[in-house]
Amino acid sequence: MTIKNTISQLIKKRKIWGYGAAITILPYLLIKIAWTFGLFMPTEQMGDLSWRTANAITIVLAAVGILLAFAFSMAWGERLPAWLVAFPVWIGTGLLIPMLLLAPILAPAAITHDQQAGSSGIWIYEQIFVIISLLGVGICLPLALAGYAKTRWPEVFAGPLDIELLPGNSKKLYITLARLVSAGCILLGFIKVFWASGGTIGINPAMLDNRDLWWHLLSLSTGLWAFAGSWGLLVLTKQRGSRSFFLPMTAAWISSGMLFSYNLFNRLSATRPDAQPTLESPLVHVLTTELSSILGVTMGIVVLMVLHDRRRAMRGTE
């Protein structure tokens, strides 16, 4: 059986993956509810209002994840407005899939770090459940989404990359936008990979010793996904460089969500009382984070424009 057929078989089982995602989110949801009410907290600091507010927000996110898992599994989900599905999925895939690839290294490192920092014994078990939840939803939810999208938006999967667009398309506009975004992604990618490999230009000299495995891997991940998004966007808009439409579209979709959502997450994290100062110099930090957010949003807009024109063309030739 070819890889293409294997993937096709996997995404046909969207009900199984949807239910699996809903079940694996539950431990995370229950732990966050307990922390919000001050129960089983690993540190006293997590009893602060800012921490409880952050946990309450993640409860809402977990609940949305469960609803999406059921929507991807059932027929009523296909009747939901497209924007109601696309926006949380864009944020979710951008957060989960890059982290899923880093989890085998970061998860054990996080547990060891917290043990050395003196966290309570129960936190180790809670953290294991959190990791299981994140891994489960990171695997199951994208597969459920793929099955859902193939049913609702077959143009994402069917047909070659290069198709004849109908008159009135936006190709000239989104090719220009794609070139600008790709240039920005390449610049951002080189900066992040440079830092991940040990480069110090742009890093606050007083914070050089604070660079740890987390920071290096997250910098590397951001850089590589920026490169992947640049490639995907150029292939989608020029309709050259791949036989498949799905692969470059997926790369651009995940990259755009990652560049936007990770910066949003970092901004929320920076509001906590125990938030660590940024390692980059203030100006460089602002420039790179704002650049990431702008690139992510613009890339997402270009992907939607490409999908709109492709859908019109495929339905117009049916």
C-alpha cells in the first residue's frame, strides 16, 4: 500500500479520530478546572489571580477542542459556518503540530526541570497527564480534521496543483503578497536558525546564560516552519514545484497558524507575575515577534484567497 493510500485510509476514519481527540483532552480539562479552583496546584504561586485567569482561559480552549472534535466526527459539523471552524482550527494546528514534533525531547526535559525547581510531587503525575492529552489531541484532531475537510472541502485534496482558474481571480494580487511574505519568512527563518545554532547577535548579553534547550528548540522550530511556509506559499501561488496541492497547502496553513499563535501565546505568558524576561534585546524582540504575527496573518489570508479561487475553478468545471 502506498503512502498516499495509507493517508487516505487514515483520514476516512474521522469519527474514531474525533472521539479519540475528545477523550484525550479530558485529563487536561479536568486538571485545569482543578487548578482554577485552587486544587492540586504544583506551586503556591499558581494560586495567584493571573494564573487562575490563564487556567480559566485554557479551560475554554479545551472545551472548544472537544466541540471541534465532535464537529469533525458528526454530520452536523458540516453545517457549521466555515469561519467558525477555520479560525480555531488555524490556531490549534499552529500550536499543536509543531509542539507535537518537539514533545519527545521537550516533555522529559520539562519534567526534569520542574523536579529540580522543587515542584510538588503531584505535579509530576499531572504533567504526565497533560503531555498525554497534548500528544493525543495533536495526533487525533488533525486526522479528524483531514477527514472532515476532505468531505466538506474536497477541492483541498482533489485535483492537481496547476488548474485553470476562472476569470476574475485574484492570482496577481496573491502572487505579490506571497513574494513579500516569503521574503519575510526567509529573513525570520535565518534569524531563528542562527539563534538556535548558538548565534548571539540580537541577544541581550546579560541573558546569554539563560538560553536553554527549550529556547534553542523553539527557535529552531520557528525558523524551520517559517522556511516551510515560504516554500508552501510560493508553490501554491505560482502553481509550480509540486504535483500535489495538499502538501504545500498544509505547510503554509500550519506555518501561518504557528507564526501567529505562538506569539499570541507568548504575549499571554508574559503577563504572568513569574514570567521570565525575554532573552532578545527589547527592539529585536519586538521586531521579530511583530514580524511573525504579521507574516502569519498575511500568509493565512493568501491561503484563503488561493482556496477561494481554486474552489470556484473546480466547481465551475463540474
